[in-house]
Amino acid sequence: MIPYRLCTLYSGSTGNAAYLETSQARILIDAGKCTKTLISSLKSIGVDVDTLDAIIITHDHNDHVGALEVLTKKHPIPVHMLYKSALRYQSTQPESLCACLHMYKTPADVSVKIGNVTVTAFPTPHDSRDSMGFRITVEAEDGKHEIGYATDIGHVSDAVRTGLMGCEAVVLESNHDEEMLKNGLYPYDLKVRILSRRGHLSNTDCAAFACELCAHGTEHLLLAHLSEQNNFPDLAYDETASAIAGLGVNLKVASPIGVTMLTGDMTTPIQKEVQEVCV
């Protein structure tokens, strides 16, 4: 039995947030959209926002941090973020958010330990102030379970490859179909940005990397951050499914508006471990 539950609450151009739960930790990855939507999404899977142990942020673009300022006014949850990403708030200086911030100079400095979960980070190539993906280790009775998370990556860099290789479950960007993007209505400058090595990962590049990952142990793969203008879920799914055919991988595509479970079942909640205290 997999000792964790992993899902995206929503994932796409308009907002991103994911949730990881073990018997000892409840972690939110990114906090896009608005606070009302975020809290409602958590409630839909039976999670009270005040039970979150931490929020970890990939980068400072609004579709990943849109809810943070309002959320932390009423819910002082620890927020782990790169220092350059936090510079987004230097002019507004929201005191409630600043009080929650745990900042790191580089992804290599990130090591967040919560119960039986350890979150480490690696740099990702994206056109934000700074950006990172995560390798998450869950300690369980049957050994270690490794989870990878990387969206908003213009290409598969050496750091991304090393960070995700060997993970049993991976959330990976499959942002756009290149022909749809090139022939679509986006302005030329925006097309160039998305197609650049610091933009977003295409279906084709995602599929090629997925093949590598699944050949090295990935059993659960969730395609995330799909463009709602330059992609279709079936296109993203079919391209990766063809690349990993016959490997027996659990492949899913994240919804932009609703919860998508990769592992676990929200109808049978993980029981929080109770620590015995000797007095």
C-alpha cells in the first residue's frame, strides 16, 4: 500500500496547487488562484486548511502564488520560498505573509523536514525571478518512497533530470502542443517566450523525458500545467502514453479546475500517527 496521497487541486494556466499527505505531514505545493478557491478545493478532499503543516512554492508567478497574501492573513501556515521569489512582496510587505516566510538563497539550501517527509529542491529553467522543483522523500515502514514535482520548465536540464530520476511518482509539466502554439492566437513575443529554454515544456519533450523516467522506476505519472489555449488533455495523454506503452505506468492528466488524484484515495483517509508520550 502506498503510504501517501498525492493530487493536484487544479493545474493549468489559470492556477496551480497540489497536495501531499502522509500519516505525519500535510503539505501544499504552490497556492495559485484565490484563497476561496484554494480552501474550497481542500475541503472537497476533506482537508481543513488549518491542518496544513507547510506550503512550498516553486516560483513567484501569480498562477502559483495568487492566494498567498490573503491566505496567510487568517491562516499563518509556514511558507517555504526562495529569497528571490519573495522579492515579489518587497513593495507591499504584507506583515502576515512575511511572518510566515522561510526563505532560502538557492534550491540547494532547501531541506524541509516535516514528520516522515523531507522536501529537497533543484533549480528549474523558467523565466521567473527564481524557480525550483522538488524531490520529496517519504519514510515508511517498507522503506523510502521518492516523489518528484516539476512544472514550468523550459527544457529538461541536468538538474531536473537528476532531481526526478528514480522517483516512483512524478508530477511533470506537459504544457503545450507546439503546432497549436505556433498557429494559435498568442502574440509572437509570448509564443517565443513559451517555446524558449526558460519557458514551458511541450508535449513532445514531456513524452521523451517520461520515457526516461519510467525506464528508471517511475510508476505513477501526472501530466500537469496544460495550457488551456495551446493543448488538449487527449493530445498530452496520447503522446506520453505512446512513449511509455507497455511499461505498466499509472498515467493521468491534471484537471485545470478540479482535483486529480495520482496516488491514494480520499475516501479512506490516512490515519494521523499518534505519538505516545511517557510521563
